[in-house]
Amino acid sequence: MSVFTGWRAALRIARRDAMRAKGRSALVVAMIAVPVLGVTALDVTYRSVELNTAEQLMTQMGSADALFSDPGTGPAEQSAKGDNYGPVSDTPLPEDAPPLDLRTAFPQGARGISIQTVPASVTTRYGVTDADIFEFRTSDRMARGKLDLVDGAFPRGTGEMVATEPFLKLSGLHIGSPITLRGPEQKYTITGTVEQPENLRVRALYADPGAVIAPWKATAAQNKKVLPPNAGPMTWLVKGKDGQGVSWPDVMAANEKGAVVVSRQVVLDPPPDSEVPFARRLGDNATPNSSTELSAALVTVVSMAVLEIVLLAGPAFAVGARRSRRQLGLVGTCGGDRRHVRAVVLSGGLVLGGAGAVVGVVAGLALTMVFRPLIENQAGQRFGSLALHPKELLAIAVIGLITGLLAAFVPAVVASRQSVLESLTGRRGVRRSSRVLPIVGVCVLALGVVIAVLGGTSGSSGQVAAGSVIAELGLLGCIPVIVGLLGRLGGRFPLSPRMALRDAARNRGRTAPAVAAVMAAVAGSVAIATYMSSSMAGADFDHPSMLSENSVVVSSLDAKGAERLPLARAAVERNMTPTGRPAGITRVWAGSDCNVYYDEENGCGTLELVKPTGKGHSCPLNSKGAKELAERMSDEAHRSMMHSPECVDERFTLDTFNSGGSNIVVGDASLLKAYVKLDDPAAAKALDAGTPVLLNRAYAKDGRVTIKAVHQYSDKDKKNRAQHPGPARTTTDRLKVYVADAKYAGTPGIRLIMPEKSAQRIGLHTSVYGSVYNVSRPPTDAETQRTDAAIQQAGGGVYMQVGYGSEQQRESTMLLVLTLFAGVVTLGAAAITTGLSKADAEADLTTLSAVGAPPQVRRTLSGFQCLVVALTGVLLGTAAGLVPAVALRLIDLRKAVQEMRLHPMESAYTPIVLPWATIGLLAVVVPLLAGVLAAVFTRSRLTLSRRAG
């Protein structure tokens, strides 16, 4: 019999066996198809989201031929793409030069529509919010592709606007809603919903040119209480005459007049560099290609998908081979040898792998088309087109086919080694687990961890990836022993968990790959989640908040606004969630107030909290010998020093309360409790007695601080100037202070809280600034809009600041997605293993029913089998996922330390923060859910059948 004839017969046997065992076959096809589906959808989505040049031009200029803008440089030279330009002359234009009328730079016979934006405050359903308003004739055909109508109609007059969907959701408005521009009080009606295809998340309003900015300017000219609009520069979309487009000579002519042009015709068919003066002058600045990194990432993703399929589908083929062992034995009795037995099992992999690959690719394409709007919304942009690359889709299908063969390879080898007698009688024989594999696994695990750590310390991400994979393979080799050890614990549990543990240990060939599949998925999710949590913790350290967490401040800088503070406080108390009474806060300054007399040189005074020098006062990282000190410091020692009172405000000075950089405010004990979170009776008593409270002890020497004031008065400050004639004077006062604990040195915006009578005693001026609230949670958008509306309704002049939580609290969506992904894979792997165990242990379940076991035992047994696989895989995956996460953070640490030693005030803090919420969900909720679902969907009663043998 020829090779082809043997394989033809094997394929026929495999096809018929697949049709007989439809349930098991469907399971294998699904296991192969699902990852193929995911890779197909990922490929199509990636190719569709990555816009080509023509699609990018469409989002940039719509259906126009060119985009004209004024860089304000005068005559210019530019690159062919218009993304780089420079002035022809080194002499800058005078500051009072009028802006260029871009219409004078248009090619002859061309027409254009203008685009100009202005920030504004507008009314909403809840109150008031800020938004960008674009003056742009959205109904013009040139706008199509740059801005598209989703619902309703375009504006057809000066009293109408259209809005993006995110703005409508934020504001609670809809088509037909009235909207008012605060300040000039211009009223409009929303007539439609539009979207920018390249940015679906933008919150904006659109009106026809002349509908917003011109009447606003007119109102501001008549009413001095209305501030004029702060409009941005104007750009133009231009259409060439008779479809001729905008050529390179047209672009160069526009450059001579001072315009920069992005021309569709020129970008798609650029002129040679010899015709581009700007290219000849600067040379080629090509962007580096990242295809190597992309290919490495793609190979990694595909490899992990193949590993998942092999681990999940391999046990299914093994169970199928055992259930077909009599048939395979008959092959041997008919003269077939081990080759033919292997061919039959491998043909099953070929048949089911091919079916899974085809189903996966087709389903991936179908689901991508069905869920295209959802994918686009998540990506934040529309597809340019549904990009299908046949070669890539064929490669994905071939990978699915090969994966089916790989999954069947080990079961094929095991089946071919079985004797014909064992196959015909149905006996499995006794096979001891390998004693060498666990030892090899432990060694490989240790080797992988060492490689990953060395890669982290040396800065090699490739070495980290290799070490992580090696460590995971080593842990994979240890799983059979771990499962066997679990079986020994069964004697301590009741019947169902005891049987589940022993069944898992007895059938390690089925249990171990499923545990490994769960481990691989969870390891990847935990690694990414740990890295993200750690990176966000580092970002929070590097970028301190302007306000204490969950604080709300209402403030005013003038007397008229201060009169409205009671109404603003009432708005906060009515619309937000304050946890107590507000704390008053008062500004303090010397000389004339710089917030009023800022427009003249030396027209106002200054106030400074003088920092002593020497140990305990000067920051060693910002003084002589800092680099030598940094060379000897570890990252943790550097972090501690950066957080010390001496250094905490050397890098950032947060002028939260408009203190002119001194961070001195006037307040009482309520400010300590509400904002500083300092509950110290001694500090409160000191303030009541007239003693200032110092939050940063580095400014105190011998229990006193030095306050330096320059009393400079403006001639326009008639009242104070009359009381303080003559030149500016400088005073230095030493005040006894109460020094707070070092941990309060980093309080945002405050170094010293001074009683008002102390400020007056040393000749300083004070004015009520506002109130500070402590709220139970950050306010929602609706609450903020209601509060803003109430403040503006009261007359305005009062400003509100909100202190939000850390970056970790704000950016949790990706962590949730990773948790859901790992949870779905865990549930799937556990369900597959439970189904295989039920199919493999049908005779044992029949015996249970025959000897009188209660019906619920079958349910609880399935639930505990699922729980064992899920819990074991999750715990091992969590441990495996920490290896690459820690190693990658070591790379970040190495880079941060290098930067810190060059610039000692740069933070080297590189924390490793475990995502406990993600780990808790995976380690507790997901295994319990898997067990409950398995128990619920298992039939408790079984139809008894006659046992063979």
C-alpha cells in the first residue's frame, strides 16, 4: 500500500470517526476555531484601523483638494506632505503684523470653506460645561469625510448648531434641544448629531461661519462685562477649479504668500526632491521603521495562540483516541503497524484542524463585520475600509490546520505504542508518571527566572520575553506532579471533592494541559495588569495632584466674586457630597496685589518663605555634589529623599491657592482637618492662639520661620499707595511656628498656615479666597455642571477646582478587560476539561449510579472537577505572570536610575504594585463561578447502560 493510499484511508477513518462522535468533534473544532477567530478579527481590525495615506487625507481635509493654513512666518518653504515647514527669511514678522488672508493664496478659480474654533461655556441639561465650538460649514460637500452627519440635519442658519455624540451624552441634550452660549447669551438649537471619523470621542459643537464669533465680538464691544472670544487661527478647505486639484506649483505660489498647504494631489504623487527647496535645504528626515518590533509582537501573539490551542485540544484528541482504541486495535489486527495508527489519529487532527481553521476565519470575518460599530467606538475612530489581506488570512488558516496536527501529535504517539491486546480488551494498563520531567521542569523554571531577571537588570526586553517563556515551560513540566500532589489531599475532603481531586490526579494527561492553558492565559493577564498598575503608581508619584484627593475648592480673586461665595458654597452643598462643614481659606500678600496689578513691571509685591540652608533644610539632590550622591544611591533611597521635607517641593511648586509661589495661606483649625487631613489638637490650639502651623519642617530653624516680604506698591493702587508712599521696602520677620509631622510636607499648595492676626501684625494684606470641602467621592460630570450653572447664575466670578483620585483609580478599564479575558479562558478551559472528564469517565459515573449514589453527586462532582482545574491554573498563572512583570519593571528601573544619576532631581521611583482586585477576581470569583456553572449545567440523573467487559 502506497503512502498516499494509507493516508487516504486514514483520512476516511478520521472523517467517519468525527461524524460518529459529533459532540467531541464539535468541541475540538470550537477550540481550534475560537483562537483562529480571534487572530482573524485582530488582523482585520488592525489593518482596517491603520489608515492608508488616502484615508488619512480624507479625515484631514474631507473631500477638498487641499488644506490651507497660516503659520505666521511670512513667506515659507515646506515639505511635499506639508508636515514640515520653515520661513524663507531669518527675520521674524513684526508682532503687530496683520494675519494673512488665506484666500489671497488660493489658486485661480478655486473656492474654499473656513474652519475656526473658539472655546466657550454653554448650557446643558444639568447646568453649564465648557466646549469647543467650530465655525465650519458642515453642509458643504467638501466637509464629507472630515465630518459626517449621523442623525438630524445640518445647520441652515445662524441660530442652529450640530453636536458630536460624546458632547450630547455629557450634556444630557438631544436633537431639538436649545443651547445658550454663556457670556454673550446667544441662543441656538441643536439640529443634528455629527462625528469626526478619526476621533469619535471629541466633544464639540459646530455652527456655520459667522454664527458665533462675529456676534460674540459685537456683544463684547457693546458690553464691557462680556469677555471677547478667544478664537483660534483660521484654516481653509480648498477645492481646485474644474477638478484640477492643487498642484505643486500652486503650493509653492501659496508658500510665497506665507501659506502652508497640504495638497491631496501632491501627497499622493509627490514631486522629486530636486523640485522641493525645503527638502534640498534640510535633507531627508525619514521616520524609523518599526516593522521589526511589530513582527516580533505578531510572532509572540500567534505563538501563544498556538500554545493555547495545543494545550486545550490535545486532551480532546487523547480522549478520542482512548474511546476509539478498539477501532485502532482492529487496524493492528488487519496488518497495520504503528505508522498507520499514528496516521489515523493525526488525520483526526488534520480533519478537525482544517474544519476549525475554516470556521474560525469565516466566523472571524463575519463577527468583525457585525461588531464593526462596537470595535470602531472602542478604538475611537472609524475604519477607512474593511481591509482584507488574503495572504494573511490564508496564513492564519494554515496555522490553525497545523495546530490541529500538533495537538494530535502526542495522543497519536501514545496510541501507536499501545499493544493490540490492550486496545481490543479496553484495558488502559498502569503507567507511572515520569520522575525526570518534574526535575527538568524545576531546573527549566529556575533557568527562565534567572534569564528574565538578568534581562531586566541588563535592559534587554527580548531576554525578558525569552526567560518568561522558558519559566512558563518549566512550570508546565511541573504541573503533572502538582496535580498528583493534589490527589493526595483528597482523603481529607468529602466524597465529591475527593473524587474530583483523585480523578484529576489519575488522568493527568487530560488535567495538566487544561491547567496549563488556564495558567498561560492568566499569566499574560496578570503580567500586563501588574505592569500597568506599577506604571500608574509611578506616574502618580511623578505628577502630584494640584489638590488633595476628594477635595473641592470654590474660590474668587476679587471682591465682587467674594460676595458670591456664599451662593457658590450653597451650590456645592446642594449638588455634591460634602462630608462636613467647609474650611475657609484666605490669600495673603505683600505690597500691591499681583493678581490685580500684574500688567506693569515691578507693580506689585512679593512674599517668600525663606528656606534655611544646611543639613535638614537644603535638598542634597539639588545642591553641590548632587551627582556624586546620586551615583551612590539606590532607587529606594532616592525615593525616600525625594519625599523628605527638604526635597519634596524642590521639583514642583504647586500654586494651588494663588499664593504667588510662597504657599502661605491664612486659615484656622478647620482647614487642617478638611484639607490637610491633620487631626492634631495641638496644631489646632496653636492656630487659635495665633501661632502659624508649618507643614514642611525643612523651613523651620530653632522652631521659627523666616518670612521675607517686598512691599512694592503700584501707582494705580491709589488706596494702598497713599498709605505707603515712597520706594519699595523689604522686611524680614522671624515667627515662632508649630511644626507638623514630616508626612504633611507634601500637602498640595500649602507650606504654612498663618492666623490672620499674625499676617496683619507683620504688615501683610489678606483677602478671602474661598472655601475647601472634603467630599465622599469625586463629583460626576452632571454634578459639576449643575454646580457651575448655579455659580454662573449667581453672577460668576467664582471658580471651582476638584481633586480627583490617583491614576490607578481613573484608568481601570484596561485592567477590567484583561480580567474578563483571563476569566473567559479560565471558564472555557475548565468547562472543556469537565466535559472531557465526563466523557472519559462515563463508566465510573454509571457505577456510581448503580451502587446508589445520590443524583446530586454527579452535579457536585462536575462542579469540583471544574473548580480544581480553574483554581490550580489561576494560582499557577498568577505566579508565572509575576516573572515578566517584575523583569520589565527592572528594565524601567535601570533606565530610571540612569536618568536619575544624570539629573538627580528626576525621580527613579519604579514601584511594583500588585493588582489585587484583578488577582482576587481571578483567584476567587472565576473558579467559584466555573464550579457553580458546571454543577448547574450537569444532569443529575443518568440512564443506566450495560457495562462491557
